Amino acid sequence: MQVTVYTTPSCPQCEMTKKVLNKGNIRYNIVDLSTDEKAMEYVKQDLGYASAPVVMAGKEHWSGFRHGYLQNLIKIVHGEEAHSKPAQKETVAA
């Protein structure tokens, strides 16, 4: 799943969002809205958000620091990874 975080400089919520994603071992792209006019237009006009961060995770998106949303994203990503790897059998002592 592709994850993109639209940020602005000196944004505490942006930094907290990136910190949670890093701790959850989630790969993501960063787009600085202060230097990318097309991204700013997309976030404001197409998505309808007026504040950062804006997180795009696949087809889902939200604005602001949303700890619950981030935790759910981490579970989804790691759940997808778990399904792509063969399951290991556990040995049970009789």
C-alpha cells in the first residue's frame, strides 16, 4: 500500500504523524505543501483539506494527527505482509 504524508514546515502534528509511522515500520513518501503548489491545490481543492498533515493510504485519506487511524494503518500493512509470507508451523508439546 502506498502511503503519502503531505506536510508543512514547523508542523507538530506532521512530526507526530511521521514518528508514529516510523515506529510502526511503515514506508511513506513526504510531500512538502509549502514548496509544491500542485500538491497544495490537490489537497485543498480535490481532497477538501485546509490543514496538515494529510495522509493518503491507498484510497483512504484524512487530515490531522489521528493516532487511531495510524494504528489501524499499521495493523493493515503488517497484516498484508503477514499474508504474503508463508505461515510457520508451531510445535506443540504433547
